Amino acid sequence: MSKVAKPWHPPSLAGSLRAPVLAACLLASAAAVAQEGDSATQIAAARSLALEGIKLADAGRCEDAIDKLARAEKLHHAPVVLGRLGECQVNVGKLVEGTENLRKVMREPLPSDAPAVITRARERAASVFERAKNRIGNLHIVVRGPADTSSVMVTVDGQPMNSALLEADRPTDPGEHVIEASASGFLSNSAKVSLGSGDRENVVIVLEPDPSARAAALEPSAGSHPADTSTLFTRTPPPDESGVHAGGSFGDSPPERDLTAAYISWAAGGAALITGSVFGLLAFQRKSDLDGKCPNQICPEPVGDQLDSARSASTAATILVSAGAIGLGLGTVFYLTAGPDEETPTSAASERPQREAVRARAFVGLGHVGVAGEF
């Protein structure tokens, strides 16, 4: 009768030890690394959860074992439990988290009289770590757009990423990943990447300015009013003026300026310029008519009247344009030196002697312009 050879596997921690012996080993492990503040209840509960987790892991049910082992480790630290937790995390694809837990087991100092179960757990952790470390991938994430990258918010698979990892290799588990980036004043953007085992992927995300944020920044907020600075400064009047300045009391609004002379001068200057332009066009037109009748600029006697008329139009245009320029200039002077309007009401203190306003009257005539007034 022939025998069928069965594949041989290294005995697991749970398979090589019966439950009572395994419980004793875990208890010894806990005692070897006992932490102050862990109550007996916590240690007992941690041992129970650890036994369940290790049994599930040995049965190939790492997804279920991770929760039990993580809770046991949180209640009370034991290298055996932490090592099996890291191993299960590696088996389900959580390489970064799993290898970090395995590193902790490998780096943990052992007492000289450490139980054999702890030594074997450390050796097992080192073996799993060596097989897993080269499978970890890296994401090199770059966000372009904002000048200050410290204000950029990045998430990988929905989990926030520290901005210090931007433009640096981020250890990442192999598989599909979604990277999202956002910043104040910019439109959010995202990228999807498939990371192979041990691969390194460059991910560049460009953020465009948000037009609505720019418009909101330019518009004043609802109900806002210009800041009132009237109470920020105080003035102390000279003793001889009893708190009253040249235009009235400090609380009065300044009197309106009399700009009549400026408006008249501008109007007269503008009218003179327009009229001068008309005469200029007329003189140009008559000159064009005479160019064909006066060869070599010598005109026959019959066109003498037309020549005189062209010269008169040219002279009038020159005078009127000059008068218009003077009128506009005088209007500007009157505008800058205008005094208060006589009809503007003032307080009783404004009856003190003040500098008289300029009173002017502009006049324009054919060939002359001028201003008459009282100062």
C-alpha cells in the first residue's frame, strides 16, 4: 500500500504548544516586559484576546486576527503578540504598518533570562521583516500652484498626510491609491496611481486658482462699512482760538468752494478752441482752393478777395486757439485757488476775518481774451 507524501510546514506557535502551555508562555512574556500601571484585569484580558488572535492567525484568518491582536497589544504589551500582529498585517498587504511593528520587536532589548518563546518570536519577526521590507513602495508627491506648500492639504486614500512629506519619498503599501490635494484660494485636484511591489511613483498634482475665491476677496463683505477713524486722533486748538478753526468749529463740515470762475473760464476756453478749430478748417479749405489758382504762391488779382479771406480765417483761428488755451489755463488756476462759497452757511465763529475768495469774470472776444475781477 503506497503512502502519499504530505507537504511539511514549520510548526506554528499555536500548533506546537497546547493552549495551557501557550497561555503560560504569554503570561511569562507579559511578566518579562511588565509595565507599571497595567492592572491584573488588563493583563488577563490581553492574554485571552492574544490566544484568540493567534489561533485565528494560525488558521489563515489574519483579517479577523488583526483586531484581536491589536486590542491585546493595546491592553498590555507582549513581544509575541506584537510580532504576530505585524506578521498578519504584512500578510493582508499592510506592509508599512506591519514592518514597523516587526521592527519594534526586533529592537526591543531582551533580558538575559528571557523565555524561549520571546526569543523565538523575535527570530520569527526578523524572518518576516526580511521578506517584506523590499516589497514596500514609495510615492513621491509634488503639488504645484500655491507658493507656500505649508498651506497645502494632502490626503492619501482619505488619510491626511503631513505636508513635510511633500517632494519626499513616502513609504506606501502596493496597490491602488487616490491622492487628493487642496489649498485655500485654489481648486482641489486629485490623482489615482497604481503602485507595484517595491516600485516608486512620481505624482504631480497641479492646483489652479479658484475664480470664485478671487471674486469674493475683491468684494466687500455684506454689512461692512469703512472704518471710522474720527475718534482715533484728537486735536488741541490754540488757546486764542477757543477751539474754533478758520472755517468754523471742528465739528462743522468744511464750506463748499466757489468754482464759478473756474467753470466760466473752462467754458470760454473750450468755446474759443472749438471756434478756432472751425476757422482753422475754413482757412485750410480756402488755402487748398488757392493752391491751384496761385502757382509759385503768386496769386492773380481776381482771387485777391479769396486770399484775404483765407488769411483772415487763419488769423482768427490762431487767436481763438490761443485764447482757448489761456481760458483753460485760467480755469485751472481758479479751480486750485477757489475760496469758500459766500452762500455756504457757517457757524458764528466763521464770522472772524478770513481771506477773501477770488471773484473773477472771464471774457472772450474776437482776437482777445481776458479776466476781470476783484481780489
